[in-house]
Amino acid sequence: MRDAAPDSADTELIERTRRGDTQAFGELVRRYQRRAFAVAWRLLGNRQDAEDLVQDSFMSALDRLDDFEAGRPFGPWFFRIVANRGHNARAARAVRATDELPEQLAGAAAAPDRAVEHAELGEHIDAAIAALPERQQTVVKLHEIEGFSSAEIADMLGIAEPTVRWTLHAARKRLRDDLAPWREEDDDA
């Protein structure tokens, strides 16, 4: 796993926060809040739960900031807190997969039959992803949807980068296999 270089602005904000500067921690929150929410939403699939997870993760990071190793990048450390807490939340409530799409892909001017096809495609993809083992679901969502690199995901989940790449490969193969009948159906139309 590669280590990212620490952001000097983050390092300064962390030091100021350790000295009791609440505005400095507020700036850390502003810097990482949007991406943390994206990770939380992908893990939990529910806006309110994701918001709660992000808030809890920031509070946990603040509580554990004295344990943070100076000279290391803040982002991977913080996203690992988000990922760990998210996995714990999923396990605690036995999250069931949702069928709804976060946003429809079809535009307002799209033909109704195309909108239905897009909705069906989204449903098939969502169902195929939901059928993956939990680790594969998480890696696919973080990599393919949120755009995190293999190294970032490895840091977040506390696994080796080659394991992330293998997990992503296995998930993609299973998704191709699971979606093949639907693609063949689409080719026949």
C-alpha cells in the first residue's frame, strides 16, 4: 500500500485542533464532509443514516485525534473511521438492499420507453450489486461509483491494495455473469 503525502494544511489544522481551536476542526469537517457523506451513503444506502454516520465519524475522529500519527495524511485515516463505523452500523441493523435509484438517468425530454429501460437497467444493476458479498459491494461502490483509487480503498478498509484489486476483479466478473442474461435480452430487442 502506498502512503499519500500528508497535506500541510491538514497537518496545521490538526495541530490547531489539538491546541483547542474549534474553528480549525470545523475547517477539517468542511474539507472532508462531502466525500465522507458519499462514502457513508454508499455503505448505508439511506440519507439520514449516512448523515448520522458522518457526524459520528467526525466526533470519533475528534476524540481520537491525539492518537493520530503526525506526518501521516488525515484523509485515509479519517475515511477508515467512516468505513469501519459504516460496516459496524450495517452489521448492527442487518441492512437490506434498496431497490430505488438515487437519481434517474433519463432526462425530462427522454421518451417514456427509454426512461423505463433506464429504470430497468438500474434495477438490474442494483440487484446484481446487492447480491455481491459485502466486501465486493463496498469495493465496487467506492471504486466505480465514488471514484476512490485502489490505494485509498485499501487504506479505508484496512486491507492490502492487491486484495482490493482482486476483490474488484472478482466483483466485476460476477456482475458480468449476473447481468449477461439481461444484456442478451436487450440484444434481442
